[in-house]
Amino acid sequence: MQEIRYRWVLVASGAVLGCLAIGVVFSLPVLLRPIAADTG
């Protein structure tokens, strides 16, 4: 029974990390313009 719970923890943590990675990728164009304006 413990193995089943542990597998779901791995699946959930992978989903969270995937969502964070996609958020970082999509936030780059939003932040790129102010960074370019500040650094010239």
C-alpha cells in the first residue's frame, strides 16, 4: 500500500515541476522587454 502512495507523490511532484517549467518559459517574453529596456 505504501508503494502506491509513493508513486502518486512522484506523479504529483512531476506535474508541479512541469507546470513551473512551463510558467518560466512563458514568463520570459513578458520579462524580456523590461530587462532589455533597463540594460540597454
